[in-house]
Amino acid sequence: MKTEYSNILIYGLGLMGASLSLALKKRGIGSHVTGVVSSLKSKRLGEFLKSADTVLTSEEFHSFKQWKDYDFIIFGVPVDLTVKLIAELPLDFDGVLTDLGSTKKEIIQAVEARFQNSHNYVSSHPMCGSEESGLESANVSLYEGRLCILTSPKNAKPEIKERLESFWKSIGMDVIEIPAVEHDSILSYLSHSPHILSSIMADWAANQKIVKHYTDLSPIPLNGGGFRDMTRIAGSNPKMWAAIFNSNQDEIYRSLSDFRDRLDIILEKLNPKNTLNPQEWEKFMETSRKSRDYILKNQDDSKKH
């Protein structure tokens, strides 16, 4: 693909940012990619791994560089830091601006507060994360075959959305547009609340005395596939997810309240005073299986491993 951008900045060279940088270089998109990291240690690692053409610490970037040095800026940092950086952007920036944020309401509010007139910022959410974190876990194929959600603030130039749609498709993604409020509601059910439930389950099991006793005695992990699969995402980046939970608190509260109501129904059925109905449980499991297949569109990556 012929490059459209001469100087790309990925501000936040973690798993998502570093994987994006590798994908861009693989496909020849962007003549030069600069990545910003938080520490000198990460800079040295990024340079060693060739995570980007140039790797700068955030201190170096703010001391020696300007936003206008780049024609495409992508924020790959937690939502709270993205919001702070948006407030620094020049009002007359003529390149493309986006982010990789997992929530949208705060980001869109920050963009609309910063840019009162026509601007070049459209938010992105590539749905391709992993429980792994850090630039050392970067995967050049992370974005391939995944979905990217675009969310447009008020006064965003239509051509920016079109350019971003073309950009994400160029690295193998499908693209859909969803407004900020709907995005955060959907993601509370499909991502944010499941992460909390996964973390609860990991801690819940690990703190049972009988589980701890026999885990210590067992030469290999005691758990079955259910625990492993249900708690895989409990190992995700704590700092990033803390920012997500804070940013989408209201929607997560609503979705977990709904989950609690459904759990209460199940608990009542399991109450020892009640008689279990095998046919009812079979119907419950069959409905759940169909619901899962519907959400995943029968594309379950876990079955590939």
C-alpha cells in the first residue's frame, strides 16, 4: 500500500501501540513511526525490539517535539491520560487525530470541549486486546480480522472518519461506527463487566481454604478448563483497567446490577429447599450456548488453540 502519512506518532507504546507500529511497518503504512513510552527502561526495550523507528520517553517528547511535527497522531494510553493530552492539542492541527481508548464518553467530551469548530479528531476502538501487556508482548497480527469501532465527536470533518476507516481496513480490520453513549453501554456488557467478574472469580477461588490446601499439594495446576478460561482476562493490565472502570463506572454498575439480578434467580433455583428440574437446566444451558454463538457470530477464537 502506498503510504499516506509521512510521520506517525503513537503516543503510548504498550501492547496495542507497539503491535500497531509493527503492523504499519509490515504493510508499509507511514514513512516514519515514532513511539512514546513512559520510562527510560521502556525506551531501551523498545529500541532493542525495534518497536518503532524512533522511541522517545514522554519527557523527551514534551521537551523536544511538538504535536505539529506529525501528520497522524494515535493515543495508545489509558483513557484518563488521553483526556489530558487532548487538552494540549493545537486547535489548528491539520493531520489526523485518534486514540485506541476502550471507553468513549469522556474522550468525546474532551474533544468537543477542546475543539469548538471543525476539527480532525475521530475516536477509534480496535477490539483486539489481550490479557498480556507491555511492548514486549507486541504481535504484528493483533489487529488482523478484528473489529474497529469509530466514534465521531461533534464538528469532526467527515473526511477524517473516511480516512480512518480506510486506515484500519488497510491493516486487516473491519469497521463500524457507534455513538459514544451506545459504545460504552455495549462494552460494559461485552468487555468491562466481564473483566470484573473474571477478577472476582480468580480471587474468590484462590481464597477458599480447601482450594488453597490442595493447590499447594498438587504438582500441577488443580483447576479444570472452566476456571482457566473464565479467569484468563483477570491477568490484564491493572493500571489500564482501573482507568477503564473509572471512566465507565455508571454503565458498568448498570450491567453488573442486571447480572446480579440474574444470578439471584439462579441462586433461588439452587436453594436446597427447592427440587432441581433437569429439563429446566438443559434448556438454560442450551439457551446460553445459542446466546454465545449469536454474540460471537460462531467465530470463537478459543477453539483454534
